[in-house]
Amino acid sequence: MTAWDPSHPLLEIEHLSISFFTRLREIPAVMDFSCSVMAGEAMGLVGESGCGKSTVALAVMRDLGRTGRITGGAVRFKGRDLATMPDEELRRIRGREIAMIYQEPMASLNPAMKIGAQLAEVPMIHEGLAKAEAWARAREIVADVRLPDPDRILGAYPHQLSGGQQQRIVIAMALMSKPALLILDEPTTALDVTVEASIVDLVKALGEKHGTSMLFISHNLGLVLEVCDRICVMYSGEAVETGAIGDVFDRMRHPYTQALFRSIPLPGADKTTRPLVAIPGNFPLPHERPRGCNFGPRCDHFAAGNCDAADVPMFAVAGDDRHETRCLRSTEIDWAAPAKAARQAQRARVGEVVLRMEDLRKYYEVSASRLFGGGETRVVKANETISFEAREGETLAIVGESGCGKSTFAKVLMGLETATSGRILLYNQDIQDTPIEKRTTDTVSSVQMVFQNPFDTLNPSMTVGRQIIRALEIFGEGGTEEERRAKMLRLLDLVKLPREFAERMPRQLSGGQKQRVGIARAFAGGAKIVVADEPVSALDVSVQAAVTDLLMEIQRQNGTTLLFISHDLSIVRYLSDRVMVMYLGHVVELGTTDQVFSPPYHPYTEALLSAVPIPDTHVQKKRILLEGDIPSAMNPPPGCPFQTRCRWKAQVPGGQCEREVPPLVTLAPGHQIKCHLRRELLEGMEPVFTIAAE
């Protein structure tokens, strides 16, 4: 066997084609895909859901299941073709030389085994290490992934760790045998932005420490910019552009890459003067791909008779480092031309106060043995003295990490929970003590919710039209079935869905289309306030832009008040008028979007902004990593809720942060911060990010 030359690619994928075979047809998932990863290099693989990113990763692991098959090309690792490698040799390589980290950490961990045993198992199987030596390595690697108290972690079960800690253990497990290639498939999707930032820093540091090459699969271009040296953009089973990060981000040469960037809320985007540009049309199904360029039907530069004449190969981009594009017109297009002027809209008129919360508290009592009774009763302080106002036509964003109390506050507002104390005034009517089953139909229809996952909120056995008509019946809209059907069709028009979709089942819709149905249903009763709980986080960036634009348009037409719950501060900056930052049940900062996104910041807001990945090479960002997780609401720290993670605490004398909950201080009209820091320190804060001159 010839030794591998490190000057050659560690991983070389050449003209790879993959199909899945069903009883009805062959479904081509990946076609003519090529990319290479050198030793110590990180390659980012990006694109919308269904483009084939994960299929490529599974082909490298040769784990395509019974129906998947490599139908052409080669996947070479250290010069050897993995597709033709004997199973026994492949088993030796997988886990030891090539390791994979999946999106959902709990799917990779055995819930019945302690963490230490799961980690030690890897070198014992792959390298034949003795148990004591394997456990010593496990302890070392747990310290490497920056987990506190390694001995406690090794003795814990997976369910005793937070999501971020579980993902660190999965990374540790993948690195136990120091693999040459690490494949990461959306490793931070389910994590908070602060945890995501620490995981990204960890992956980069460990990659540099061990000289590990990476294939980093993500739909988040900001993360790819922070982690990777090179990028490969996929669309409908093909690589459409590949090159060094700087070349592709600053000199993109494929219309799809450009369209992706134009649908992302970069700094400078504005919902009225510079709205996002959604990609028109829909992603083609694998068996419905067009002739010629796959992106042709959605491309502004499509030329009939040229772009649809034959399959399009990859072309080299002159002057750049291994920069290639699958575009016949890449040398003809004026890439510096601004996007076609998007339709500018009037800012929604902000009217009178329609919702007011005053000192809202929500506590839960839990006992040690809820099933059998007995045990000490403890209190979970989910929300603490929340006060704010929301006006007609306004978008108020509520941001913070998981466990901060965002969803609890939404449940109380919706009537799914009742408040422990405080007041909620909806059009000057007290509703904090009225559960949803006792609220009037008018109150229920006035406050509606759009949920995070459009797949779980629709009845799979009902047509789209029937589900909307059912909501109209509940809200008492329309006197006859014909009137309700006519209103249902008008609601489909409102959310820009074809009227024939009324007869479709949810399984026949894409994720973005399902979310539009959810929005139509929320507005069936003429909702005045809509609570949108992470409404676009499960959608691709191109679909996010369209759904966000839709919400803004409906708000302008109907004067709707939008409470937008999110952890994505880029989208919050783009669409919100005011922002409320929550931490451990407290409102720690409240102000207009401009006030919250520029100093003075609350120290927690500063850390949140620092963690946001921004896909722009001209943005210079200060890195502030938060250590640890949000403390338990059952056992909150004394004094300031943020003091256990605050980097500014030493600036406050006398241990005041540990003793006293700070007051809510007004720094400017409408801008409040809950912090003990002196005003001059707050006002002297530096911006978290700046935009460098081009």
C-alpha cells in the first residue's frame, strides 16, 4: 500500500453522484459533486435543506443505508477510494481516522451509560487501550473541551447535562482517537447563540491543536466564516461555487450564492428602506430538476437557449485560489450592480398602547416526589417582575437564552398559564388570572400565536383549507360555510399562497409554505396581537426572508402588534422596533432597537451581541465568551441574576452584585438597564462590532 503524501488532499471527492432507489424510481440526490480538503484545512459545506450536504457527509462515512448508492465518481481518503474499500478496513477507519458529529447530541449518546464509559469505549475498541489508560484519556479530553469538574462529568448520565455540555461530550467522543478528518453536520443548530459561540471557538482551537481537517456542514454562513478556510456552496445536489472564504464572500461568482447573501439580514439591512430580497420560486424536487442549470428557473440572469441547453460544468474563476463556479454567464454578469430595487414600504404606523404588563411574576411549585407526594416543595421563579408596554403596529422582540423565561411569559399572555402576581392589561382589560378556557372568543381571537415548528402545528389528516375554516368556525367568523370558505381563500391570498393549496394536505407543502398556513390560521379571527415564537428558526435563510417580509406586510395592513420571540439577533435587528432582553426571568434591558444594539449595553446584551455570527468579512467583532450556563430558576444566585457570568462584576465595589438585585435604571428616554455599573462605565463601553472600510 502506497503511503499518503501530505501535499495531496486528505479528502478528495471527485465527480460524485449519489442516488436513492425507491419502488417507483431512482432519485438522484447528488450529481457531479467535487471538493477537496487538505491536511489541517476546514471546508464549509453550505446550502438550503435538501441540497445534499448531509448526503455527501454520509457518503464519506459510507453510511447511505439500504436505498442509497454511489452511482458515479470517487471518494478518496488519503488516496484510497472509500467506495470500494472492504468493510473490515472501513470499520478500522471510521471513528479512528474519520469521525462525525451529528446535529442532535442526544441521538449520539447512550442514555443508559455514564459519560466516562462512553468516552473510554472509543480508544478501547479502536486502539486496544487498557481500561485505565482509556479513562485517563477520557478525563484529559473532557478538560480539553472546557467542561468544569471532569470527574463529575465522567460519572454523570447524558440527561444530567445541558444541551451545550452534551454537544461538548459528543465532540470529545469524536476526538478521542485524534482523527485526521472531522465531519460536523450542523453541530450547533439546537444551541443558544452564546453556547454556539463557545462551541465554535472550541472546534477551531481543537482543530488547530490536533491538526484535524474538518468538513463543516451548516446553513449559517456566519459560522462558516468564523470556522472555515474554504467554502463549497451546494444547490439541488450540485456544487455551484467553491473557493477560499475571502474569494467567495467578497467576489462571489454564482447567482445562487449572491441570492443567499441578499436574503440574510446583514448590518445595514432595513425592513422599510433596504428590505431583504427573498429568492423567488421554490427549490426543485430531485425528480423535477430543470434541464441545464438547476438554479435557472429562479435566476435573474437566466438566458433561455443558453442556460437550459445542456448540463453546466464547473468553471475556474481567474485570479483566485481554486475558485470555481457552475455558471455559464459568470464573466458577463455585473457582480457589483446593486440588487433590483426592492419594493420599499411605509413603516407601520405605531398607535396607542394595546398591551401592558405590570410587575408580572410567574412561579411554579414542584415537590421532590410529585408522583407519590411528600418531599420538600421548591419554587421555580420563571418570570420576575416583568413590566413593559406594546403599541398597535409595533414589533417588540423578546430575546435571551433558553431558560430565560421567554416562552413562560408567552404562555401567561396566551392564557395557557395564569400569573402568580402582577397585571396583564389587554385593551385595559385584566386577563392575567383568566385561563384560556374562560376567556371570551373575542379575547382568544385577539391574541394568537405562530409557533416555531410548522411541521408540528398542522393536522396531517386535514386539508389546508379545512384547517383554516375550522379556525374561522371557532372564532365565529362568517355566517355560512360559503362565507367562511370565501374568507379562507382571502387568507391564503394574504399569506401569498395559491388558492389551489386549499385542497392540499400538509405533507404536500414545504416548510415555508406550512409556516404561511400557520400565519393564515393565526389571523383567521382578525388577531390584534400575534406572539411569534421563533417563527423562522426552522426555515432556510431564503425562506426566512420571505416569511419575515410577509409578517411585516400583514402588520402594515392590519396594524398588528407583533411580539417576536427569538435568539437570532440578526433577524431581531432587522425587523424589531423595540427589544426586550431577558435573563433568568428578569428584564435586564429594554429600549429601541438602535439603543439596544449600540453602547451603553447591559453586560449580558454585550455578550449576546458578541456571540452573533455575521457573514460579512468587513465586520470586525469583539469576542466575549460567557462561561457556564444560565443558573437554575429553582436555585437562582443571590443579588444580580447575571453576576455568576459577568465580566464587569469586579468594577462594582463591595460585593454589591452578589447581595442586591439591581434597580432598573433609565439611561435615556425609553432605554432601561438593570445593572449596578456606574453610568460613566456604561456610557464608556466600546461597540461590540464595527464595519471596516472596504
